[in-house]
Amino acid sequence: MTGHLTEDDVAGYLDHRLDSRRQREVEAHLAGCDDCLAQVADVAAALAEPASLPQGLVPAREARWELRPAIRWRPVFGVAAVLLVVLSVAVVLRVERRLPLAPAAEERATDQILAEGRELPGEPAAPAPPREQTKAAPASVPARRGHADDSSRLGLAPEAKGDAVAAGAPSVSLETESEASRPRATEAPVAQGVLPAPGAKAERGVPFADHARKAMAKVEASGRSREEGEPFDPRLRLEGELAPAELVDPSPLRGLLAEDWGADLVIRFAVDAAGRIGPDWTCQPELSPSRRERLRVALARVRFTPAGRERRRGVLRLAQGEPAPR
Amino acid sequence: MTASGSLPLAVDRGGGFLVLTETSMIPLSLAGIRLRRVLAGNEDAWQELVGQTAGYMLAAIHRLTPDEDEKMTIFTTVLEKLRERDFAKLRSFRGRSSLTTWLTVVARNVALDWLRSKYGRDFRGKKVVVVSIDQEPALVNRLSAGSDPAVVLRGERRERAGAELLGHVVRALADLPETERLLVRLVFFQGLKIGQAGEVLGIPRVYKVLERVLRRLRSVLAAAGVTAERFADFFGETT
């Protein structure tokens, strides 16, 4: 590294957003550069203890609020809010009576079925798993309790909960020992780094409904950052309760991967019957690890509904290199 | 992905906002929309951004100059730099960190440039401080005592001893692992609090680590004949 650190480098280093290689470079530079070390120290101290604002400097919105005329609006809007809530509840109740199970209720029902070890309706019968696997299933599929439980339900690795884990390491966190030691039919593409085509015939042998085995469908892709030709080594991995035959084609995501886009994003998207990612993306930051964790992992939950199938979910994990050792 | 004229992909962990270029399919969070509004020239959004980040920027400037007037002048310069040429600087934010952290780094750099342009590169040493003799008689006494040969000699010996001690410490530091060396330098050379240094370096239980490092440094220095007693005459009680 020549010259001094850039603003992006210093800010990224302080936020623990750099990939491990870049972080080592920055630390090596800091070890020999007093100017940059002073910069890091100054900014870290400022972030830890911000100064109080001078009296004349207040956020504009607060200042504008003070200038508003003192009208008696509260009772009016209070009544309107109550009416709106009552109306909304009435509409929701009416819609629920007309429609079949709502997606959330459907998921709960699916979870209940999974927890009891039964098969999902409308799916091909799966061969009976070994007894030890059947016993392991309920433990690995806890009851759904809102968002927090989604991580364990979907097979999120501990990093999803803020624990530091080597990014890209195979996730066996929710598997029993017998599951972890059992060879999986879909591990070959991961080990070889090959991207299997959607609908690969060879992998249809894994029953789609066999959640107890938690057949992990994994796809890895690699790429390079466009940023200064810097090696990026992103890994795109799909895992979770995905049918190998219905692997999501990650090619639309490669553009995102090639962009150095930071971490801690959740992407939700639908996948059509052909395994293509649909246009209805939603993104949101989620599960921000604490600043100490130094994770370089972005997580995404995959929801897709292939034609004629029950809803399936999975986890899309975008790992940018490995987290720095703590 | 970054088409010309569009925003780079930006994720703010601290503020929890997200800005993406291909927004046709991706709904923006409120904070992301706010940043877009800033770049679109919305004055209210700009004021809000300044209000939310000013404390951090001012703290960074304060580390370089405690002078209140100077601090506010520099702060104004920072805001002008961010706004000039249609927010060109702000548009260069790449989303590799939180926006707050990035702005704090920018503010610190602008402050450094400003101070160096006014006082020279080593501005801390050259900065002129105007002191009223009436209000600071003790300072006058200290200045006049500087001409006393005994005081001057003591000062020179103290300076030499300090340089020698620093040389020993630097050599001892060189044997430490890089992270531990940075920890010592951040805490004892840059004045960062121990907890903050641990946060920067990602060291859990930083106090224990630092205690271990200091113990190791002491043993290395003692082996080289550098003891507290040897330098006690120059620096008083040392630990």
C-alpha cells in the first residue's frame, strides 16, 4: 500500500467493513504510519464521544416544529387515528373470512407439520428417513416465533445472530451430529465450486419434502470486485430447505456481488417455477452484528413458490471473504 | 450497476439505511430516501443530516483544535466542502462504511488541511497562542526561568533521557504482534481510551490483553536494563 489510507479505508476499518485481506493491509499500514494512526484514533474518539451541538445548530425539523402555529390538532388526529384503526381491523377481519390461509398462517401450519414429522400436503411421498434423523427433525425445526426464530428455522448459521463465524464455512449449526456426518447428495457442487444448472436431473433423488434430512442445496459462485481490480472472492451460497432440482439461478445477483456493497443486507425475492428470481425484490438491512464482530456476511432469506409446490424458504448468504480473527 | 448520475450502492449500518441504484425493484428505506433528498438539493434533508452528524464532526475537529472559534470556522468549511459542486464530495460516498463514520473522517481531514494551511504542517507546535501577561503571571515566571542555566541543563538531560527511553520502548514494541503493538500505540501514543482502542481493533477483554502486553513490555525493558529507577530522576514516579 502506497501513500496514506483513503477516507473509505479509514471509515471502513473503523466500522469493521473491510474484507480480511484489506483489513490486514490497513493494519500493516497503520503499524508504520503515525499520521493514519492518529486519524484512526481521532475519528474513533469522536465517534465514541460526540461533541454537544452549539446552541444555534439544531436539526431543521425541530426548529420548524417550533415555528408551527399552536393549533389544536391533537384531538382531531387522535379521533381520526382511532377510526382508522377500527376500520383497518374491520377490513382485515372481512378479508380473512373470504380468503384461504394467509401466508403467515400457512407458514405456521407448515411449521407445525414439520415439527410433527408429517409430510406436507401436495408433495410427493418421501422415503422414510432413518430413525435417528426423524428424531432430530423437531429439534432442528423449532416452532416459529416471529422474526427472531426465523434464523434458526431457516437454518441460519450463528453469524446471523451476531456471532463471529468464519464466513463461508459450511453451516452445520442446526444439524445434529448424525446429520452433519452424513454425506449429502448436494455437497458435490459446493466442494467443486460448480454452479449446477436449475433443474439438474441428477439431483432429483433428494426428496423435496424430506425436511428431516435438511438436504442443503448449496450454490457457490465467485467473482471479482470492480473496485480497483481488488480480489473480492464473494461467495454466493444458497442453503436451507431448497430442492436441489429447484436451485435458484444466482446469475441476476452477480451484478450485486461484483459491486462492493457492504454487508448486513437481507434480500427477499420470489423464484418462479423455472428457478428464476422474480422482479419483486425487497431489501433491508438486518441482523447487524456489533461492531466487534467484524462479520463480512450478508444474509438473505429466500422465499419462493414453485408452481404446484408449497412455499419454500431458504437462506441466501453472501459472504465477503472471511472475518478477521478476533 | 452504478449508472452515471445515479447513486452508488450505500448501506448505513449505524443509521440503518440503504440506498441502491437499481431502485425500480427495491424500495428504499426512509433514511436512504433522505440521503437521496439531500443530493437532490432538498434543504430540509440537508439540515437534518447536518443535525444528526454535527456532533461527531465537531468532536473530530476538537481533537485537532480546542479553539471554539476556529472549530466552528472549520466546521463551516467542512459543510461547504460537502456542498460544493452539487454535493460532489457527498456523492463520492461509496457505502463501505456508515455515513456517519465517513463524514467524521472527512471532517477530520478537512480540519487537518485547514490547520496546516494556516499554521504549517506541524501546526500544533507553531500555533500562536496569545496570552495576557496580566492573566498569566505564572507563565511569565516559567518563561523567565528558562534562561536559568541549571534549568536549561536539566531540561536538556531530561530530553535526552526521554529520547533514550522512547528508543527502548519502540524496540520493545517491535517484538509485539501487530494488533498488540497498535493497541499500545493507540492508547499511549494517540491518547485513545482503552475501551475505544479495543473497539477499533476488535479486541474483546481489551483490559486483560493490555495488562498482559504491558507486563511483557516491562520484562523486555527490564532485560535491556531499562528500569523505573533509572529514569526516576527525570520523570518522577514511573510504573
